Amino acid sequence: MAHTPNHPVENDIRNTYQWLEDRLPIISFLNNSVGSNFMAPRNLSYMWNFGSLAGIALVLQILTGIFLAMHYKPDVHMAFDSIQHIMRDVNWGWLIRNLHMVGASFFFIVVYIHMARGLYYGSYKSPREVLWGLGVVIFLLMMATGFLGYVLPWGQMSYWGATVITNLLSVIPFVGPDIVVWLWGGYAVGDPTLNRFFVLHFVLPFVIIAVVVLHIWALHMHGSNNPKGISLTKQTDYIPFHPYYTIKDIFGLGVYLIPFTFMVFYAPEYLGHTDNNIPANPLVTPAHIVPEWYFLPFYAILRAIPIKELGVLAMFGSILILFVLPWLDKHPVRSARFRPLYRPLYMLFLANFILLGWCGMMPAEGIYVRIAQAATAIYFGFFALLPVLSKYEKAKPVPTSI
Amino acid sequence: MSTKPTAPHATDDDAPLGDVDAERRALLVNATAAFGLAGAACVALPFVSSMNPSRSVKALATLDVNLNDIPLGEAKTFLWQGKPVFVWHRSEDQITEARKGDTTATMDPANDADRVQKAEWLVVMGVCTHLGCVPMRGGEYGGWRCPCHGSQFDDSGRVRQGPAGTNLEIPPYRFLDDATIRIG
């Protein structure tokens, strides 16, 4: 890369590739990043499709979002009606909005699978701790963006979701209530809040893109993990990303688009909440308020603990704990395939996570709270057990090569 | 992925293809690319279309004007599709002047009779054909002059002095009755 004085520079522009290469080596950069010069393990399964799918989902959200922003009005008197305007008047507005709504849900589905893949195959372990940490940052930014976006239609769920979530910050000692007022720009969620939420919802995806670039940069330092979780040493263990994985990713995209477009065209409201079709009313809270489905497990943790401060801490802690996962699980074997104890524990964790999501959907009363409390204990118990497993779990024999 | 190679490969395109059917591969690659491009075009269409006037904008496409409000010899300006329309109730003298101009308006020749449906009602767009400013009454030709760059139009809305090169446009309109026109 470094330019040495003796390095001959192509000055004949007819030799276009080399001419550009000597001035801006962008083609070889792409080729090294996602092209034939990027070597990937040859045994990657379809679970490795979800990284590129997440990238495509992000691009689709930004694209549809930009076109929606051309018609949306971030004003409490006009926001709800401007959504109706998009759905009824704007050419293809219904399609673009449905793509954006369903796209948000599918983005989370893809990212949850992507994270579950990493958790199963130990992709967070050395030397990929920073890669994993950046992924958690992206997940947090996604949650923030998703929450902000859900406020924009200014329906009942938008308004009360915004009220409840921003009030979470009131638990911060001493300055909490002031921070909440600062966030609102008033003494309740209102016009200033909506206006700034719109701006932040527009900006954050570009921040996500920046972190994705870092995420991919970190990925390229040590390459992809693989289903066997072993560090590859032989050249024959690798195949070039292009064409082998580009074509596999494109095929995966085609499969992904089938359920995605089905939802867009036939069930766009299925994952939403009907109450959000009622304009925001600061005087009446809906009888049963739930967040978007992708927040439900964390929402359940929040409600499981009857002490306000602890509940909020547990909810944020349940995500932040992912940052220290590489240091909780220091077992030398990466892939759960060769860990007889971690594997069932992982399955339990996944099932428990889905159970938490179900609890978050149910009313916060009676048996549901008890179940949510047990599930919360299991959630954190999983992480508490990891250091113990690191010490005592005896792994099955690990192959030396794929 | 069923034909996973087990040996290291050359990554350049000139590498020998072995038992690969090159013709079949080329067909598959080209067909995939063609379908991909067609799909991308289909996806792009709604996005491009969404920026065109929406149904709510199109719903404002017509404007009814009550002619009784316009005294003889005077012009009034109305807003239609976001742009001004001049409706001029021309007097006998003004019509005569306009008809005289049929021979002298050489920049964009047009007969006054072809530019009106009823001689006493001149309906033209109040948009200068140069760069879109709104002309004001005045100038040396009895009609309008544009404050932006000095174009002048006569009592039939014909251009008499540049930089504009064409006459004031005539919007589509029709008489609903003697006292009402519908523009659009």
C-alpha cells in the first residue's frame, strides 16, 4: 500500500484499472473486503448468511426511510395525518411504508439469528471480542432507532411507548427527572419530543452504518469463525468469498425475500399493534400497553422486578452483559458442538429468551409475573454459569482441521 | 455449495475451468444478472413514482373562476396548481389593440383569435416563459412586463421583448356558463 519513491505509476488512462488503482485503490479494497481476495472458511453453513442479510435489511430501511421522510411531517398536529397521507395519497406510499414497517421487524429477526449464531459457535471469543462488542453497539443503536421510529406515527402506542421508555431514565439518581424533561423539551412527551425524535431517527441509521464498517473491519482482521470453531491454519481450509459466498448470500437473500414480501403484501400490520391506529391522546392510556415485539424479552425483565430502579437496571444490564460475554466464557473451545454442557445450556437460554418475550406480551399480573421472574433468573443464571463452565466443562475431542 | 472444492484455487478469471461447462455457466450468470437488473428496475419504480404529485395534489388540479368578479378592462390573478393565472376582462379597445398585434408580434407569431375562447376573456398563465417569474401589468405593449429580466408581453400575452422567447402559456380551461370558467 505504502507509496515508495520507486513505485512506477500508471499514467496511461487507457489502462483504466491500474490508473485508478495507483490513485484510489478502491477496486482492490472491495476485492479484499467482499471479493475474490477475501478468503473465507470453506465450511460455513447457512447460519453465516445472516450478516449480509442484516446489511441488506439496513440498506432497505435507509432507502425506504428516506422516501418516507419526504412525505412525513414531524408535528403533533400533522404527524398522524401525514401517515394516512402516505398510505392513501402518495404514489406507492403504502408499499414503501409497509416495506419500512415489516423491514424493521425482519431486521431484528435477522440480527437476533445473527447473534444467536455467534453465541452458539463462540464467535465472540478471542480474538473476536471487539468484533462482538461492536455488534452489541449496533444492536443497541438499532433498538434506539426502532424505538424512535415507532414514536413517529403518533398513535396511542407511539405516545405511551415514548412516555414509558423515556420515564425509564427518571431512575437515574438526582438528575434523572431533569434529564427526562431535557429529553422531552417540555413537561410531557409533546411536539418538541416528536420533532427531535424524527431527527434522531433519521441520523442514527447513518451512525449504524459507520459502526457496521468498523464491525466488518474487525471481522477482516481474523476472518469469519466457522461451525467447528477452530482456528484454520491451512490454505486449503479457505475458499474465496467471491464467487462462493456472494452467490450463496444472493441465494439466501432470495429465500429471505419470500416471507418478507409475503408479510409486506398480505400481513403488513400483523407485527404491529392495532391501538397505534388511534391518534395519540395524552389523556387516556390504552388498557394494555406493549412495546414492539423485538423489545418484549427485555420489557418482561423490566416488569419482572417489582422495584423500579432494579427493574430498569436489570433491563439495561441484560443487554450490557453481552459486552463482557467474552470474559465470562473463557472456555478454550469455541463451538457449542464440542461442549456437552454449554450446548444444552445454550438451548435452554434460547427457549427461555422466547419465553421472556411471551411474558412481555402478557399482562403484568398474577402467574405471568412469576414466570417472568423465573425466566429472568434463568437469563442471568446462564451468564453466571459461564465462568464455572469455563473452568470445569470437559470438551469433546476437537478436530484439528475442517 | 455441493461442489465444494478441496484444493486451493487460482482466483483469477483465466484459471482453467476443469470440467466446468463454460457455456452453461455463462448462460446462468447472464440470466441471473438479467433477472436481477429487471427486479431492481421494478423495485426502483415505486420509489421514483412516490416523488411524483400525489393524489392529494392531483385533487387540487381544477379551479373554478367567477367572471362576474372581474370588472371590464381589468385583470385578476388566481392561484391554480400553485401557479398564478391571469384572467383579463378585455374592453373593446383592448381587443382591437390585441388584434392589431397579429401582424407585429413577430417573436412568437400567433393570432389573438386563436389565443382566446371569447374575445373579452384572455386567460393566460402568469408565469414568464423565460425563468418563471410573475410578470406585472405594464410595459410598452399594453400587457405585462417581467420584473426579473425585463421581458414584455402584449395585450394578448404574446412576447414582444426578450429574453423570453415564447408567448405566455394558455392553461386548459372551459366555460361552464357565461359567468364561470373551470381552469384545469
